[in-house]
Amino acid sequence: MSKPFDTILCVDFETRWDSKEYTLSKMTTEEYIRDKRFKAFGACIHEYGSEEPTVWYSGEALVDVLDAVDWSRTAVLAHNAQFDVSILSWVYGVRPAFILDSLSMARALRGVEVGNSLAKLAEAFGLPAKGQAVYSTNGLQEISPAIEKELADYCKHDVYLCEEIFSRLSASYPTSELRLIDMTLKMYTQPRL
């Protein structure tokens, strides 16, 4: 495949939520992100294939960090890219050159009945278990430095898992299917008539 990008950035957002009423288990992705309560506590970003460490950026730093990227030649990799790329698009105005989604890939290869969460896939591929730190932010509007550190470490581990799972799934994944995932996610995150 002639790649429409030079770089792949693996991105994972950590956001405000409340298990009582403001959660993705009770709202659609669009309702959740477009809600006035939406807040990105931060995100981890890592250049796929790079030896550089994954970096956590607090919510306040994200605008400048994302503005510094040439998105016309940069792809985004995420697990459940519908969520992370919707945040990039609707909150930050980012339009990546290509979208890669390890969740969509896993669903296509493994079926939907087996469960394809990051936790289930980490277990299936013999990777270190997914963390639980996100639960410490339930109901919080602001986070302390200690909770932010815990959340950042959790997020970095999720990026590691996403990249490892993507590496395993992409080894024999058809290019035409990657293009279909990209097209489908762009129709959702960048709707046009």
C-alpha cells in the first residue's frame, strides 16, 4: 500500500467520567464527547515504532502539542479509534491523514462474541494485564498530581498494549480492510453531506 502518511502516532485520551450518569456505558460516544461536562484530563502520545518513551500530556498542554503535528502526513492509531479520533476531531480540530484502529481489526479477525477490549486482547496475546487506575477518577472534575501520575502511568501502559496488539494483528491484515476502517472512521469523525 502506498501510505498516505509518514508517521503513526498512537493516541489514548483519559477523560472525565461519572459512573452514575456521565459515562460511555449510558451514552453514545457523540453524546459523551459533545456534552458540556466533557473534559480531557490528558492523553498519551507515542510515535509507533519509535524507541522514544510514551509521553503523557495534561489537558492544558494538549492544544499546543496537537497543533505542532503535521496531520496531513500523520496517521493515528488507537484502540477504539471512534472515541479517541472523535475527541481529536470534535474538540481539537485534528484531521489525521489515516486512522488505524486495533479494536476494529480485532473484531474483524476474532469476531465480536469473544470480546475485544484492550484487557481481553492483552490476555489473549499473553501481554501484561491492563491496569485499573481509571477507576480512581470516577466522578472527579479535577485530579490531584498524585492521581494524574497514576492516570498517566495507566495511559502509557494502554498505549503499549495498543501498539503490541496492533503489531500482532497487522502482520497479516489486508490493506484493503485497513482502508475500509479508515474510511468508516472518517465518515463518523468528520461527517459531511
